[in-house]
Amino acid sequence: LRAAWHMKIAYAFSLCVMAMVGLAMLTFSMNVYLNVGLSVGLAFAYYGLLILGVSAGQKGLAPPAAGAWAGNFLFGLLALVRLLWYSRSRA
């Protein structure tokens, strides 16, 4: 039950993470169609990673909190690194 509880909170927090991912994607290309296509692919990848982590937490292969928050951590970290790298190169 801990994995399901953490998944509910992590999935709600994913809105903030996906907003950061969206901002990071704007630094790659100004082409709207490319960004929409990449966004759909990243959303599916995020959801797959979330389900994989929660399943691992429920089966005992990973701690429930770590499994549920792995997708947010990975995507948030990648988006943050991209945003920081982009802001440093523009300064």
C-alpha cells in the first residue's frame, strides 16, 4: 500500500516536473510541431517509468518511495540540468 500511496503523491507532483520539461524543450527548438511530438513521447516515457517504478516497489524490488518517485526525479533532474546549461550559455 505504501507504493500506491507514494504513486498518488508523485503523480500529482508530476505536473510541476512536466512544466519544467516543457520549459526545457523550448530551449531545443522553436518548432511547435516538433515540440508537441516530443512532448507526447516524453509523456508516454514518463508514465511508463512511473508504472515500472511502482510495480518494482509493490513487488519489493525497490523501496516503495524510490520506485514511485524515480520518474519525477529523473525527468526533473534532466530538465533542470538542461535549463541551467541553457541559461549559462546565454549569459
